[in-house]
Amino acid sequence: MIKLDDHITDCINFKWQEFLFLPQWEIHAFPASNQVWRNIKHTAIVMEKIRLVLGSTPLHVTSGWRPYNYNRLIGGAEQSQHVVGRACDFVPIAMSCIDARLRLEPYLEELGCRMEDKIDASWIHIDLKPSGKRYFRP
């Protein structure tokens, strides 16, 4: 059984509490599916790699896994990868989101993720949806 304060396996910078917190409901939610747990872990490992690409700057996770009803409530996309644990929204602590996006863009394919093309957003969205596209518009 996991504890919210435990680091995600193979991650030194991310804990379960970050990926399971639902800010609008002010609670932590727990997936019922083992596959979702594995997806969250994989996403966190990609986030570790993103952190390195960004020069080890700390990253604040604003949204990880979202239950379907929560995702609908906050206006998330119908086919959101957050619902299956394969997405993460975050804010870099030591640089602007614009600078972080520019640094990440050349590494997206190598990282196996894609990034939302919202240059004016105050956060960065990545997901692991296999699509062939590495930069996409929501």
C-alpha cells in the first residue's frame, strides 16, 4: 500500500501526493486500476527526465491523475490522458513556462511525450499519448 508522502518508485523528486491531489475538491484520490497506477509511475519517471532537461529546476505538479468525474467538472478534455494517469500539468519553479517549453521542445520525441501548444498558459501540460505529434493544440 502506498503512502501519500512516499516517493514514487524510481523517482527522487516526486511523491504520490503530487499526482493524486485534486485541488478543486481539496482531497487526494486513489485509482482503482493497477494499470492507472503503472501509468502514473511512468509519467512521474518522464517528469524526472523533464526536470533534468530543464537543468534540475524544481517542478510543481498542479495536476496529475484525475478521476473522470473530476476531469469533467474542471472542464478537462473528454479524451484527457489525465484520466488514465498518462498526463501531468506542472509549473517550473526557477524559470518561466515559455522558457521551459522552448527548452523541452527539441527533447519531446526522446522523452516519449507530447506538449500542449498554449504559449500563454501559466502551466505546462505533457502527456504520453502515442500520436506521432509532439506539439499539439488542445
